[in-house]
Amino acid sequence: MTHRYTFVLSERVNAGSGMALGLALLLLAGWSTQGRADPMGQVIERAEVLAASEWQPPNPPDPILAALDYDRYRAIRFDPDRALWRDSGRFRIQFFHPGFLYNEAVRIHEVDGDGVRAVPFDLSRFSFGPALEGSPSGAETAGGHAGFRVHYPINRPDRHDEFLVFLGASYFRLVGRDQVYGLSARGLALDSGGPGDEEFPVFREFWLIRPDSDADRMVVLALLDSPSLTGAYRFEVRPGDPSSIDVDAHLFAREDLVRPGIAPLTSMYTHGDTGPFLVDDFRPRVHDSDGLLVVSSRGEAQWRPLSNRARVRLSAFVDDAPPRGFGLLQRRREWAGFQDLEARYERRPGLWVEPLAGDWGSGRVELVEIPTADETHDNIVAFWVPDDPIDAGQSRHVAYRLTTVGDAEPLSGLARVQATRTGRAGLPGQETWRQRMQRRFVIDFHLDSPPEDEPVELYASTGAGDIVEARLERLPGDRALRAVIALDPDASGAPSDVRVFLHRADVPLSEVWTYVWYPEEFDRHL
């Protein structure tokens, strides 16, 4: 499997000092769990103090460690026998060595009933494979760990498997039982997919709350920092089937935040059922996610198939209240659909975001689709953008739950979009020039139960152009229906925002399939 590190290249961390930063460090030095039962309150206090100071750029990375390529960095292994909490409890923590793209050292602390202790960086905990011919000289002066991963008997009671990792900027990954890593979550996104440079906040410090020996959950606290803001985060982690994390975030703006991305998810889509089709790859599909599901505050479920676009595309799903949930999902679940024995895309999780509390307000779920040539780059981002910006000096609190998704999905009762296929609408050799521009979409819906005797109707509309064909077909079996539509794009070249769903007597029976077709991308599909 090829790991992806796009977006980590610009990571920044505050390694500077100043009066406010010094005060924040004094607050930490006096932190003890004895006599004070609110460690999160202390992280919030520290983030607020830090936001009052000017952001300081990080120290330059060690050039030797930064020069490590992927294979040489991967040769650095943490000794599992030296894992934190190795001798007691169900959770075990292993740490990452700095290097490659992960050159900013983060401070990590252990918190228990006796207080707070720094987890020291110990070179003897790491082994260096033959590719390195011994430890790189920069390792001797590494200032701390690059991140950490959490192990738990999630798959078998006699084996501790990795299910959670924090590594790079504010990125973290989570899997459920029998899943493998795919898409990532982030602490916050700033100006992702916009015309300017994206800013990447960094988790610069972590506190690992030691769980009881028989606990089935653990808590991680984190301090976020970037030029534009600081933040205090609490993650309550529950591994299982599914795994979930309750995220509680308090943000403090240094600068005006016009487009903060709350609960961002980052994924990859190079090719699949929606194209592009001229891909020189034996694998029919390569993606961590194949669609975005958004359930509005009113309960309308919209499914947007993902695409590898010719240029950066931004879509918005507007709501006048916090959505019931949104997430990037992987609905294709059979190995034959991917043909990749190593990457195992069919086992990669979806992630579902469910707002719990805080100042979400009205706003929109934004989907950013970025062109990519291969699977080494993450090119899909989804997040919530509130209508009310966060002005400099203001704070914002949000809480939400992240849940892994496999075969069982967040919704039940509505027919789900199982597959989307597209191609030229006309018959080869019998088309006029105009008919060659028409596009056919074939959408397969899976029903939880067989349809009743009453007829199911098909709704199809477009914001630009015309729907020139729309029909519904029954697929083999008793739980699948296929919608077939043909779109005649607008002659002006305006993009067509197409909506399709099933209903009976004006009562929705399915999710709303939504897709934006850009006629200018037609040449990619010839």
C-alpha cells in the first residue's frame, strides 16, 4: 500500500517563545490531577493564553531526517516491548520518530492520578533497518516524537492491533474492527480548496489520560496551534465495531477566520465508476471513498458520488441549522471491484460526523475535489463551514462524534445509492453532434426491503440543460432498482446540477442522488 502525505508538506508548529507562551508553560508546569479534576479546562486555558501571543514559526527541521525518503523512514521501527502501558491495561501507545515529512517534534505527556509526566524521547526505543545502515546522525538530536499510535485488542482478545494514529499536522486516522487505514480526519481545515494557500494547523502537544486497566475507552487531549488560531481538543476514543471518537474543540482566533472547516475529512479518489476512464491501471477502481453523504437538519439525505475532476471543484450543501450528519463513505465493499491484494480498498472505512453540541449554527457542508494523477495524493476534502465567521479575539466551541462506517451505514429505511455509472448517451455511429454531447447516468439503488406492489416513481431534474430521458428498471433480485437518465447539457456550457430520487405518492423512498456535470470535462470521457 502506498501511503499518502499530501497536505503535510506545509505543516507548521509553534516552537517559539514569548511572554504569553511562557505564561502558558507556567500553567502547564503547575498542572496536577490531584485536587483538580478538569485537565481539559487547563488545556483550554493554555490555548486561550497562547492565542494572545503572536505565532512563532517552527525551528527548521533537521536536514538529515527531512531528507529521508518513504522507504528509509519506514525502516525506523518502534520497539513494541517498550510501548507505554505495555504491562497493564488494554491500551498500548507506540511512538513515531521524526523524519521524512514528519519533522516537527510534538510534546507528549502521560496523565494519571499522580500527575503529569513528559514522555521522553528515547532513541533506544527505536530500531533502524538495513536501508538506513544504522541510525541517521540527525536522530541523536531529535527534539521529540513526531506522533503516536494506539493499540487495542480490537480484532482478537489475544492481540493488540493498531486502530488510531496521530501523525502530521492535525491529521489522525481511525479504523473499526477488520478495517484498514484509508481516509483521515483533521483537527481543523483553513481555506481548503480556496484561491489562496491553505493553512495547516498543528497539534503541537498531547496529553494521554491513562485509562483503568479494564477500560474500553481512553481520552486524549491536544493543543492546536497555527498562525491564525489556537485550539484545545478532547478526544474520547472507543475502539470496536464501529470505532468512534467524541471530539470536543474550543477554538481561539488570532486572526479573522472567514472560512474555517469544522470536522474536516480528507480522502482519495483517482478513478472508478465516474471516471476518468482513460486511466492506465489494471485496477478498475482506486479510492478510499466513493461518495459524500449529507443528511440535512430537515432529514433529507443527499449522496454525491466523488470524481477526479479536471480542475479544483467546490460544492456546497447549504443548511439553515447544523446537519444531522455528513461523511465520506466507501460503499463498494467487494474485493473484485478493486483487484488490489495489497491496498485492500474494500476494507477501508468511511467516517461519519454527527454534531453533538456547540456553536455550529447555520452554514454548509463543503466538498472539495482536486485533480490527482495517482493515489499518492489525497484529493478529496469535506467539512462544515459556519455562516458566522470567527473574528480575531473570539472563540468558538463545537462538539461532534466521529464514527467509522463499514457495511452498516448511519441511515436505514431509505434506498441507498449503491453505484453510479456514466457514459455517452447516444448510439455510436447514429449520433448527431448535439447528441454526442449528451450524457447518460445510470444509478443503482439498493432497498432495505423489497418494494411494495404500489408503483415506485422516478424524479429527475437539472439546474441547467434538459433531462431528455428518465426511466426506472428493476434489477435481478428483489431489492435493487436502476434509474437511467440522459442529460442534454446547456448550450452555454454551464454546469448541470442533477438531482435524482425515488418516491411513491410524493413520499421519498431513497436518498437524493446529486451530481454536477461540467461539459468542459467532456473530452476526458471520450
